[in-house]
Amino acid sequence: MQPLDQGPYRISIEVSNTGGVQYEKAGFQACVEDASGAKIGELSTVSNALTQIVAQDYITHTQLGTAPSIASPNSNHVWEFDWTPPANFDGEEVTIYAASML
């Protein structure tokens, strides 16, 4: 991620099946943590139809967001969300933890 300013970062998660069988559903969950393991910043959805915030610390798929993305050339699944750093953020290192399943 490379910020242009202190505004939000756009984060994309893409999953695909490398096997011979096309999956029917997919899901994901993600969070952003600082070096001490604390959740940091604010998550926001790009598409309320595909993603939702859970307990203000995690973002995950919605029921509609489990189908493969038609827009992807390989029928992969793509979710996007924004992360806004806290006001006192000074470029410290953060880690995005994400898990997906097909």
C-alpha cells in the first residue's frame, strides 16, 4: 500500500482456485493491526452488497459476496475495502491479516 496522503487506503483481496474444479462460493475475513497486535484505524466497505464490518475490527463477505465475481477475467473472487489510519498515524508499520476460503 502506498498512500498519497492521510486518506484511506484501498485494499483488494482476490482469491482463485488453482485446481480443476470451479468453486461455487468464496468468503474472506480481514483486519489491520499495529506492531503490538492491536486493531488500528477504521475499516469501511466499498460495496455494502459484497462486504460488511463485524464488531468494527473486522471486514468480511456478505451472503451475496460469496458468489464468484463476474467482472474478474478468470472468475476469481475480488473484494475491496478501505482502511483509514488513525489521526495520530505517522507511517508506522501495520499488518493486514486476511483469510479466504473457497
